[in-house]
Amino acid sequence: KAGVTQTPRYLIKTRGQQVTLSCSPISGHRSVSWYQQTPGQGLQFLFEYFSETQRNKGNFPGRFSGRQFSNSRSEMNVSTLELGDSALYLCASSVGTSGTYQETQYFGPGTRLLVL
Amino acid sequence: QKEVEQNSGPLSVPEGAIASLNCTYSDRGSQSFFWYRQYSGKSPELIMFIYSNGDKEDGRFTAQLNKASQYVSLLIRDSQPSDSATYLCAVRSGGYNKLIFGAGTRLAVHP
């Protein structure tokens, strides 16, 4: 089975621009979660989508948004980029069965974003 | 107090030794606990998960959970240089798939 894929792998943007990152989950997985990883803050949860609905959200400003399509692929958007948005953005997929605490998430390779 | 705490290390162990990695968490309602390994420049890779008190073994890895004391640990037996990486402890928080991660412990296994 193919793993989680993310595109693009690397991205350079300037302050004020916006960016869209894409994630394709493992086949059959319906949940996609997004995380931000920085040296200072570590891995932080952004949001989770399941069946095209956001069902969980972390503590990030509204500039960070996402969506999920009917094929479970997900996109994440960051508007009005700031220098502090430079990070590794990771998406993770899981089966998505609601209420199953045994569920495990598998990470994609990440998109490394540099904001200049 | 951080929700998930780990010693940042580095934890240095000789090849063939047992590496012991520890993690404490603050939310008593947490039910699922995960260990991920992350090599430099790579994404996290799931090693083990545990949700019942006690030990869970998978090859050279053993996860231990003590909910009363709110700690999770990972033992790596017969450590190899290829085990050198950052080990991230994660706790499922608030249901669904929101994971709260610790800062990670850097493990260095020297020949």
C-alpha cells in the first residue's frame, strides 16, 4: 500500500503571500490531520478532517485553514505568511473510525516551508 | 506545566545496551499513547502504541504504561547505532485524532 504523500516537498515564499499544501492519505484512510513542526515549538496539532468535515482544531490563528475532498485528499492553506510560519508541515492519515482510541496515525514526508 | 514532557537528552548508550526513554503527561483522561521515531530531516515513524496499563512488547521495543502515575516509557533492547534518532511521545487528547507531542528525546547509540 502506498504511504501518505505530500506536495510540494519544499517551498519558499515571502511574507504576506499565501500557500496551499496538499496531502493524499493512505488508500482507505478517511481521516487527515495536519501538524506544524518547528525547532522551538515542536510538533503541534493544527486540525483534523474526516469525511470532508473539520472535527478537531488546534490553537492556531485563522490564517491557517484546510479542507478535505470527497476522495479524502486534503489541502491546507496559510494566508498572509509570517516569518514564524517557516516550518515542516506534516500530514498524518488514519482510518478515521470515530471513537476508536486504538486508532493510529501515519505521517507523510512533510512539506518544508521557508518564509523570507 | 507542559501537557507531555520528555527529557530532551541526548541520551547516550553503548551499542547492545538497553535504552530507556520516559514521558509524563498531565491529562488523566488520556487513553492512548504513542511512540514515534524521527530521524534527522525525516518525518515521524510510528513505533508502538499502548492503551492498557502494563507492558507491550514488539521485537526489541517494549512500551510501558502506568496511568496512575501518568507516565509512559519505551525500552529499546540491544540498541543499535541505527536506533540513533529523536523519539517522540504522543498522547491522544480530546478524542478523535488530536495528538499532543512531547518535545522528544534524542537518543545516540555509540559503537
